[in-house]
Amino acid sequence: MGDQLSHNVSSLNGFDSAHDTVLMCEVRSEATSVKHHKKKIAFLFSAMRHFAAELEDKGFTVRYIQYDDPDNGGSFLSEIKRAVEALPIEKIVVTQPSEYRVQKSVKSWETQLGIPVEIRPDDRFLCPEETFRDWAEGRKNLRMEFFYRNMRRKYGILMEGDQPVGGKWNYDADNRKPPKSGLQIPPPFMVKPDAITVNVMALVARAFPSHFGTLDSFHFAVTRDQALKVLDHFVTYRLPVFGDYQDAMIEGEPWMYHSHLSFYLNCGLLEPLECVRAAENAYHSGHAPLNAAEGFIRQIIGWREYVRGIYALKMPGYVTENFLEAKRPLPDFYWTAETSMNCLKQCVVETRDNAYAHHIQRLMVLGNFALLAGIHPDHVNAWFLIVYADAFEWVELPNVSGMVLFADGGYLASKPYAAGGAYINRMSNYCKSCRYKVKEKSGEDACPFNYLYWDFLARNRDKIGNNHRLGMIYRSYDKMSPERKREIQTDSEKFLDHLKPAASEWVKDDA
């Protein structure tokens, strides 16, 4: 499958070139399950075609079905049926799909086809699902930090015996520096599209004209060798400063010091442990400071493995979680970038252009607004899944429903990640070019984040008022005068009532 582009994926173990065939297909049901970003489809189709060519060069027999093949049945099952009719198939071997929807379909193949289907575990992840279940057993709340420490010990990463290198497990407090003038941000590693990628881009432009995003300036790696160069480029040029400024945002600098490796980790071109070891080696060699190496490693063996475990543990029910009973539709500016709030405009424009935004843009700008405005989780999840090239449901859903929207009621996060304009002003230069004034608390010129923040707390007090991490904030609200509280409510209602809802066709396919 398109996110299993690894030469040591479990489905290829024991492959017999004299008798076995690899089936790969670009199918409509996956490309249009939501209206994925044009760059996302182009990236995955090109990576798939390059991977198939590599397999053939290694002696594998590959049956590859391109999207515009006139006989393409449009789904995995229809293409497997065609293969069964054309070849003497005795057994189907597949690595467990990452997404619950596809897992459910695969489990039905044996009955529908009358052929044995062997579903092998995806051992490219560092924490098997059953191991995560054992760790979660009996815990009321699953905090990532404790899971992360177990993973560090298990793999001996940045460890001195049983203790963490440097004496602390987590250096997040050192990784929150605001941007400053004069930062020399290196350009990302760019790959010039080859003939395969150019053909795929033409296909995407032709077949998915109404999908979000642009194909301009496509520069993703589409092979393992290229992805390894992206990893090396990050470690060499970006990792040394990554820790300090991983939360910073600068207008016109979408890539900052981030690694941009999630594209390749999530489709299989890179493996998590090799990325982790590269950062660990950079620390031990003196090339990168501990706060940078640890912060990057935590994102992979901590957060990435953790959200995958949450997804496996909580599906299928997790997709319907809506603890705060949010009901508002997604505003149209998430697609058009037509908003006077400069921070949101910048993040939407960069998402449209790059199929990428870094984690603070996703969480504390785009996600923060969705949380404060009470946007329905279905709408927010659909948007995040559509627009980012690294988004698959297993990683997107826990991050959005759990971390961004607090829709699971605190199962994943210990508190809602809500913030006013002061946070965005501290961590970015967006406010300098904004029509609104971040220091204004009320009125038409005030930053909407300022009054929406307090309105969110007031609206949801019956749900989150007893959260121990919000006690001081609620005490501050309680000290406000009745007039100030009415002002917050009035400003919020006026702003939210003027939001234009997004057109529904954004989440439909081109049929």
C-alpha cells in the first residue's frame, strides 16, 4: 500500500521470485476518500511508482495498476479480484494497514474472495499494538511522557545505564525560544522532479482539478535514497538549532528548522529508529546540543508511537468523540485564506502551497482557533486529513481530536491547548502585519484570539471547570467585572456569527 514503501515491510518477507507477485495499485477509493491535497496525491503516487521500479530492479515480479489504467476497478478489492482472475493465486499476504477503515476491509477479503489472507503485523513501528495495550491497561489517563521514558529505556536511546543522559528525560522547557531577528534558516532539501514525478503531476492536475492545493514547486523526495539525503541534510544543517526554535513561527518561513521527515516516515521511505539514531549520534559527536537531539527523538519514539497506540486502542469509537459538544461548521477561510487574522492567513497559505505546516502552526494557530470557535471535530479532522501530505488517519485523528480539540475529554491531553493572542505574538512575528491589535482585549480592533479564549472557557466551564490545570485561569476570569464578561461574550458572538462556513464540496470527491 501507499504508506508501506519499505523494502523490509513484513508482507515482502519470504518473497519467492519464482512464484510470487507483488500487487500495487493507485485506486480511486483511496485517492478520493477525502479530497486530498494535490501535492499529497502526487507525492504518494510518485513514491509508489519509484518503489515498484526498485522492486523490479531487485528481481521482484510486480503487477502495478496506475490510476488512469482503463481497467482500474477503483478499489483494492476490485484489483485483487482482477489479479486472482489473471494469475494462479493461492494466498494473499498483506501487512496490516495503518487505518482502521482499510483494516476492516482487508479482514473481509478472505470471505469475499475465497482465498486465504495472511495479515502480518506492521513491525516498522517500534511499539507493537499489543505492547501498547499492556502498558495502557489499568491507566485512567495515558500520558505520553511515561510511555516515552519506557521507549527510551527499551531501545537504550540517550541513556546512561537506567538514567537519561544529562539527568533529565525531557528538555521541552529549553525548546520554546521566540524567533529573533537575524536567524539564518537553511532552505529545505529539494529534489527536482524526474520523468516519473512529472508524469504523475500531470495525472494529478488532470484527474483531481478541484482538490485543495497547488502542484507548484513540488520538491519532495520520492525514493528511499532521496529521503536519506533529507535526513542527512536535517541532521547537518537544521538539527543543531532545531531545539531552540522548534516552536517559533516567522512569516514567509514555512520550513523553519524542522526536519520534514514525517512525509517519509509515514509512507515507509524512512524508518523511525534510523532517524532517532542519527540524531543521537549527532549529540554524541558534539554536532547537536542535547535539547535539540532529545526534542527530535521525543517526537518520533515518544509522540509518533504514542498516537499510533492511542489510535489502535480507541478505534472505531474515537472518531465520534465530541466531549465539548462543538457544533460550528469549518470557516471558509481554512480553504481560501481570506481572513484578516494574519496568523491564520499565513498558516493556510503555507498549507495550501506546501501541503505542510509545522506542529505549532497546526496546534496553536489553526487548531487553537478551531478549539476556541467550537468547530465540530468531524470538520476539523477532515480538513487536517485532506491538507497535509504526512496525514494518515492513525496520526491525524489522535492529534486533532485528542490534542487540538480536547474532544476525548482529556484521555490524551491533560488540558485543552487553548491560548490567546499573546502566545502567538510571543512565538511569531505574525501580529506585526495583522489588521487586528494583539494588545487590545475588546472591540473591533482587538485580536479575536483574546476574547475568544475567555469565551471558550466560559462556554465550557461545566465540562472543564474542574480541570486542575485551569484553576488559576478560572480564578482570573471570576475576578472580572460583569461588564467585562458581557463584553467578552458580545465580541465573541459578533465575530463568530460573521464567519462564512466552508462549502460542503471540499470534502467530496470529483465524481
